[in-house]
Amino acid sequence: MNYREFSEKIKIKFLTLQVTKYCNMRCRYCYLPDRNIRSIMQKEILSNFIASAMKESLFEESLTVSWHAGEPLAVPLMHLSGLIECFKELEDAGIKVYHSVQTNATLLNQKIIDFLKKYSFRIGVSIDGPCEINDYSRLFVNGKSSYESTLRGINMLKINSIPFHVISVVSKRSLEQPELIYEFFESNGFRHVSLNCEEPEGIHDKSSLKEKTFFDFVVFYAKLFNIAETRNHSVIFREFYKLLFPSIRKKSIPAYIIPGVYIALGSEGKISSFTPEMLDNEHPKYGPLALGQISTGATIRSQVIENEKVKSMFSDVLKGIKKCKFECKYYESCGGGFPTDKLNCNGTFNSSETFVCRFSIQAPFKVLDNTAPMVIENAKVAYKKYPFISQSFHD
């Protein structure tokens, strides 16, 4: 099958909305270059995108919408309500729409809570650990601690009986203190936790983990798993969950590999595929990684699926996946990794092992591989009681 025949079958399954670039925090590891810009996505941009995709029959039977890349809840609630109305056209056409949001939780109030409940948002909260770890990286614009404000928002979610999961970025400080962060997650009742390693990405080109070794990563996960075992797995970690139940991982792979299955729509109308990090970055080979602009009038298919730049990217992605298949013993556990991780870490899609996969796949795999079968089975039983919930597919 040639690319054109293949591309004609592509449908959009996931949409990330960057409703604003602005964020009220200045996280040390953030990849966004324009966090001071307070402009917000105009309703016309989103409605035009949806109308175009509908006209081109690009949507699947269901669509997951992730409000992400900036602090979505910094946008006035009335404006968010106007944006979400745009999806009524899809719902009227029989397309199921599922909303999720990734937030620092510092701006939550009862009106926002009611909005999130009304539209059944799945919620991910960003917090890295106890105050001394969290405030190493996650401070407000004025340099003050965000810790208490985030916990206040989390408590509002609990009071309103709204489920959420946590994304925690692992820096040098948390890697060195796994016991402390486990205790923090457990004591605060965080049942589901995703561990993202601090990676070089976008404008953040140096990681505090750069001097750490693979052995350090393995020790970190081993200590987390050993603590969890003694506490009946009171905290469910995404990294272990996806390895204990590998089919979960395999189902998510196409969204990262196939152009157009995943779409990111920027606040100013830029369009990209793969992940939102590509909206505002450039590459020596491909030039601007944003693939199009909703205001140009060109079809979405011609911008993010069928143009020559996309074909070149996809060709390199497939070459990289092939390298993983032949070079890496962990291939069956991840299916070749995420293309944008390869671009961020190695400078090219056409590559295999990355800093991210050593941390997120190889290290936890090593821990499970050296764990007694009976202990693994006990972990599976515990994990099945609390299936991992995440705010969107790219967690």
C-alpha cells in the first residue's frame, strides 16, 4: 500500500487544544517559549477547524479532546464555555466527545469545578512532590511557592468527589528521594500517578537528570515498587501499569506514529500532528514543525496528512521504529517509542533509544524482570482493582 492509499484511511482520534499559551507559573522544565502571551483561542478558530474536519469526514466515531499546553483554566470561564459549544456539531452528528484537562490546579474555584463536572472532564493535576521537591521546579511567575495553592485546588476536587490523576515530573531531587515522594503521594490519597522524566524539550534544553545513570533510574523504580509491595500498592504508577498490562501500551502507539490521528491546534490557529510541542518549534531538516494554519483555507488533510513535509517526517518515523525493532530488546514493551521523544532527545525521528525510554520503559521493565513471579501476580491483582485513569492518551 502506498502512502496515498494509506493516508486516505486516516481519521482524527485525539485533539489537543492549546486554548492559551499563557501560564501563571514558570516551571523550570517547561518547553513553551511564549508563556507570557495572554492571547486566547478565538471561537472562530475552533469552529472553523471542526467544520473543515467534518466536511472532510476526518473524525472517528469518538474524539478525545485534551485541553493542554499552557494553563487552560487561566482562560475566562465564559470563553471556555463558548469554545466547548463548538463540539455540539460533532455530538449532533453522533460523534462522542470526551474532554480532559491538564492543570496546575491553582486557579480552581467552585464555578470552574461545576464547569468541569458539567462536561465530565477527566482531570490531570501537575505536582512533583512535597514542597521542597515541587518548589525546586514549579514556582509562580513572581517566584513564590505554588505548593499550597496546588494542594488547595486538589482538595477542592476531593470535596466535590471529582476523580483525578497526578502527573509528576521526576527531577534530580525526586530521583534521589523515592521514599519521600511515595509517602507524599500516599498520604495525600493520590491513587494514580504518572512519572514523566525531566527531559530536554523545546526551550528547556538541559535536564537536571543529565548526570544520572540508567542504574540510578533502576534503583529509583525498585525502591518505589518495593515500598508499594509492602503497602498493597496504595499508589498505582502508570509506568508499572503499562508493563504489567502491555496491551494498554500497544493500543496507544498509533496515535504517536500516524500523522493526523493526533492533532494539536494552537491558540493562534497553528496545526501540528504528533504532540503540541511541535506547534512553536523548528527543526533543521523540516523547518517549522507546525504543519499548517487554520486561517489559510487549505484543507486539514492537505496540511497535516498529505503534504511532502509530513511524508518526510513519517518516513523517518518508520525508519526509527524499524531501528527500535532490530536494536532494542524492549521493543515488545513499547512498540518503538514516541516520535517526538526521539526528535527532542536525538534530534531526529530516525533514531531508536532515547533518554525518555531509558527512564520510562527500560528501568521499570528491569525492576519487574528481576521480581519474583508471585510478587508480580500480587501486583497485578492490586492494580486491577484500580485501573489506571489518565487525562488523555498522551499520558
